[in-house]
Amino acid sequence: MNPNWKDAQIYPPDRLTLHLTNLCNANCTFCGYQFQEDRHSFLSDKHFFEAVSQYGEMGGELVDFSPLVGDALIDPKVFERIRHVTEQKLFKRVFLYTNGILMGRKNYPEKLLESGLTKVTFSVPGFDKSLYKRVYRNSSYKRMLTGVSRFLKINGDAGKPVKVYFSLKPDVSDKEGVYTRDFSEYIEPYIDSDSLRYVRLLDNWGGSVTQEVLTGNMKLAKPIPVDQKRAPCFYTYFVSVLVDGSVRLCGCRFNNGSQFDALVVGHLDKESLMEMWSSEETRRVRSSFVQGNLASVCVSCSHYGPYTGKERAQVPIP
């Protein structure tokens, strides 16, 4: 079945993205976090439970704990929240995207495994201490490496119930930054042949990230011209619950320092997810592509992909 974008409200959102926090423990050169002006906060229990319940009632199948910026593992309730979602038995896929720094905490690898996730993606520049400090501007490389390795091992011992990927962004050659001694010792013995995924061209976050901010051989992707974005973007078929309970279409990028922009279509305190999903505000965001009057973050975004309905909930977010 190929739904037309105009009547797509009869289908549940392709995924529900829960932004547990917009606080991060890294400051990556390629990320919009360094330009964020929004107040750091955590998603309340009220908004969390409402969003999960309402998404389930709509027939949604994919819940993603991957914030626009920040790291979900910073939320002290992250594991009980993931378990709440997985114990519902309503959702076929439950994802997490994390830098993995806090995997070095006691029992975090075990807690992540026991949470019931179906997929986790660890975002790293590579497996080299100097590379890590240069690109992620953080000194917790060894902590991350040993914690993630511990998780990989126990996940493997359990039969690999969690599918694991690495989103890699080296600023040197793959041989120098990825296929290192640390990789051979801590990572390679426990992963699958398809676990490594490279991000060769980086998005500019609506013009916030420039080539000058990046290091080494990192490169920005060329923005897709506006006249080639005349069908609604696939990512506007996600719903993202921001830290204050606002609901935004797309959980991928923002610009101008704030996630609270023209892609916000309502708030859980005022409307249900179903009401927002079927609202004129949601139609406005999608029709902006057809009419050529895009939100500023969409103008230069390199992640645009036209919605077809053929591969729902399959597009990864690097």
C-alpha cells in the first residue's frame, strides 16, 4: 500500500522519538549541540507516559530514544523508561543512539542488555584516543571503549538479542582512526560484518556547522537544492517529543540554536498525539515542501528524502 502524503494521517507515525534530555557529555565538532541555546532539561514522567501510551493506541511500532542533541544515558531513569516501552509488547522495534560514554558506569552494560532494546547505535569518531578527544572534545575515550566492549561481550554471550551498529566519523584515514589496536582488542571480536557504518559527509545543521569547525579530512555534505525538495520529507512522518512536552515533526536536525521552531506542531498538555498528527499544523509543515516555502532548517538540510510510504520506519538517522 502506498499512502498519499495528503492522507497519511490515517497511518500511525513512522516512529516516536523520545527526547529524554537535551544535555550531552560530549561536544562534537560536527554536532549542533555546540550551538544550542535551549535550556537543558529532562522529559517529565507525565509527558513520557502520555506519549508512549498514545503512540501505542495509534498503532505505532517503533520507539526511538535518540534525542536531536544530548545523550539519553544521562537521564537517570533511562533504563526503567526503556523497559516500560519494551514491556508493552506493542512495539516491534526500540532503538537507542548514544555516544556510549556512560557505558563505563557500573552495571550499565548489563542494564542496557536487560532493557529489551532491539537496536543500539554507538556514535564514535573511531577507536583512537587522540582522534576521540579532537573530534568529540571529550577525555572519556577509555571509559567509553571498555564499557562498550563489555556490552558487546555480554550481548554476544546472550546470543546477540540487541543489534549493534557503530556510526563512525573519523577525521583521518580508516586505517589510522578505525582499524586500530583498540579496535582489534575491544571491538572487532564481538561485532558483525555489517556493524560499522561510516558517515563520510556531515550535515551542516541548517548552516550552523561550517567546514572551519570540522577537523582533518571531515567534509560537509552539499545541501540539496530547494527545488529538488518538492515532496514532503520522510522525516516529517516521525513525531518527536521534546524535553518540555512539545511535539515536533522530524527528530533529525535544528538550526538557529533552538529545537523549538516551525516544525513544532503542538504540545502534549494541549492536544493528543492523534490530534496533532491529524492537525492543520502538521499539514502545513508537509505542504511547505510542495509550495516551496520551507522552514529554515529544511532549506539546507542534506538528509532530505521524499516520502513514498514504501519503506516506513527504515531510514536511519546518522
